[in-house]
Amino acid sequence: MRERRRPGPTGAAVVGRAAGLPLRRQTGVLAGVLAGLLAGLLGSAVRAEPVPVPDPAAFAQLPPQEQARQRAALREQLQRASPAERAEFRARLRERLEGLSAQERQALAGRTRERWQQMTPEERAQIARERRERLQAMSPRERRQLLEERRRMLDKLSPEEREALREKLP
């Protein structure tokens, strides 16, 4: 392929593929490249901080309305996060839960169960619907990862906890 040469806007020779493009097109391409780089830099600066993982024990102590507000805020942050950031959040949350003692996990599960039983059937249906929508919005890869994480978590439960969980399942 022969190299193209033509005078540029400043009189200097423009060489290569750009020589065949009109000046307006050359600046448009450059502007697009710069805009993409700027967006990438700003996007990474905005996401510099990971989505914070709440303390499970402190979260369980909050009133239901505050829990719902914080849950909605977390959901929004996670929707804006990349799949890698969501996976990192789940991993940090899992580590936090695994760091609890068996008694703390049982107490947390007991309080959650009590709160679930105190909910109206409409509230339960709403929560189930939201959960279903979140799972359907996940990619197949994310769903597979979630399933693997749950299996790993179940493997780490004590035999008593595993047995108690089996009894509660239909």
C-alpha cells in the first residue's frame, strides 16, 4: 500500500490513513477517542470506592423501615456497579458472614426468621417478587457464581446448622 501524503491544516504533511480523511472527519475521530478516554477515566474515578458492606449484626438491629431504605440504596449502588464489583461485594459480604460465630449466625437467622413471620403476606410476596426480578436480571454467569457461592457457604456450616436448614426446606 502506498503511503498517502497531503498538506494538513498547518501546512505540515499528513501521512498515513488520516491523509485520506477530510479534516472534519479527522477531528471527529480524535474527539471521539478523547471522549472515550475521558469517560473511562471519569468512570474509574467515580467507582474508585467499592460498594460498602454493612455490618450484619448492626443491620439486623435497625428498624424495618431503615433496613428497607439501606437495602434499596445498596441495590442501586450494585446496579450501577460492574459485574466484577458486584462479585467483590458478594465476596466481602460472605467473608463478613463467615466471620461470625455459629451462635451469632444462629441469632441473626432467628431474628430474620421472626421478622419474616411478622410480615404480612403482601410484604412477603413483594420481597419474593423483587428477589425473582433481581435473579432474572443477572447474567447466566452471575447466577452460576451465586449458586457456587451458596454451595461453598453451605459446606462451611456446622453439621447442626446444616441439619436445621434441611429440616426447614420443603
